[in-house]
Amino acid sequence: MSMPNMIDRKPEWLRKKITPSAHQAMDTLLNDGHLHTVCEEAMCPNISECFRHKQATFLILGNICTRACTFCAVSKARPIAVDPDEPQNVAEAVRQLGLRHAVITSPTRDDLFDGGAGHFCQTVDAIKAIDHSITVELLIPDMQENEAALAQVAGSGAEIIGHNLETVPRLYHVRHGAEYLRSLRVLKILSSFNPSMESKSGIMLGLGERDDEVRTLMQDLLDVGCRYLSIGQYLAPSHKHARVVEYVKPEKFEYFRKLGMEMGFRYIKSSPYTRSSYMAHEYLEA
């Protein structure tokens, strides 16, 4: 079987520039609070834009992942101990930034008995204690489908809880340790524990998926009650990661957005630069 063509040169629509000078104030705030962001750890191309507008997705439970997905830039090694001050430090950063919608994620922590569920809940509590009207979005790992942990997260008070499928089932070799059906079950379990909460997922294009596979994935999400979706272009963090098979044209992203809305999603953000938490406040506003 022949390998799909791999490409390296980015097209014109994928040349957003990162300007470190725009990060200074945010870097100082994060350093003072001993905080991490997925923006930095995942080498997000939107980092300058978001930091300039005082937007960030906080990465709790350290910056080391216990899995080794080949598409992700987050470090893989022995994880560090959980910082008990982190929830309060995140809440203080939210206060200083004046955020009205806070996004919290974490690396996968299979070493923790609850996958980090308790720490997520403490972080939500700390933010809500500052101002209960601040909306909170959690982007969680699968927590090994631990129902007690997922029930805890579902009852955390977060308005949106996301868990990303990332790609179609045929390409799940890029998600080491993850299972497509398990991820769908996680979303279904979350909704069953808290029907009033909104669930969200995200996928990447450009790994070699077919249009019919993307449509099937979207229907699978709708079938488990997920109504929010982000669709973005996969960009390889380095030559050691999974290679880009295709730089998908902006028109195809718009095609999938329209298709998904027709299928029954409430809101879809879909463009080459879309990421799970990019402009996250728009989902609730829509």
C-alpha cells in the first residue's frame, strides 16, 4: 500500500506571524503565577493574536503528558506533582485579565486516580468564587472513561465541557492510548450526568481524512448529544511528529461548517487557524 503524499511548504493562507513582543505582559502574569498555557505548550499559531487580546487557555496539572500522541507538541515524560495552589493562581489570573469566559485544559494524567477531575473542579470553584457570572469551559482528556471522575467534572459548574475526537477512526494511530469509541462514550456520559451542560469537541483536517469520514464523525457527535464543534488545520509541530498530508483550502472548512450546521450543530467554528479554544466565547454567544 502506497503512503499518501506528504507536504511541508505552507500555502499563503497559513502564514500567520508570531510576534513575541506581544507576549510580554502575558508572560509576566503567567510566570508570576507559575502557570502554563496550552497556547505555549502546543505551539499554537494564534498565540500572538490571543495574548495581545489578553486571552489564554490555561493548562493545569502541569505541562507533561502521560501519553505520546504523534500530532501533539506537549512534552511527554514523568509528570510532576499536582500544585495545590494552581486553582487559586488560575482564578487570580482570570481576575487580572478581566476574562468573562475562561478556558481550562490539561495534559492527560493517567497517573492520577481520577485523571485530574478533582483539580478541574477546584479550579472552576476558585474562578466562580471571584465572580459567579464568569463562564467556564473545560477541555478534558478521556480520564480513562472513569465514570465517577466524569460525573464529578460534569457537576463542576462549568458551562461547557469539551473532549476532542481529533480525527476520524481510521487515523487514530496518531492518538496513542486513545480510542475513538471511548471518546464518544466520554461525551455521552458527560451529557447524561448533566443534560443542561453544553458539550463540545474538536477535530483536525489534513491528516488524510476523507470527506465521508468527516461527515460520519459529525453524525457520531450529534448522536451522543454534542452540539459544539471546532475544525482546524493540523500543523506538524516538528519533523518528528505526524506529517501533514494536505493543507486543506479555506473553502473546504466552510463546506464542513455549513454541512454541520445543516446536520444539527448549534455552532461550529471552522477555518485553517481554528483551534479547540480559539475565540471560545463565541460558542455561548451564538
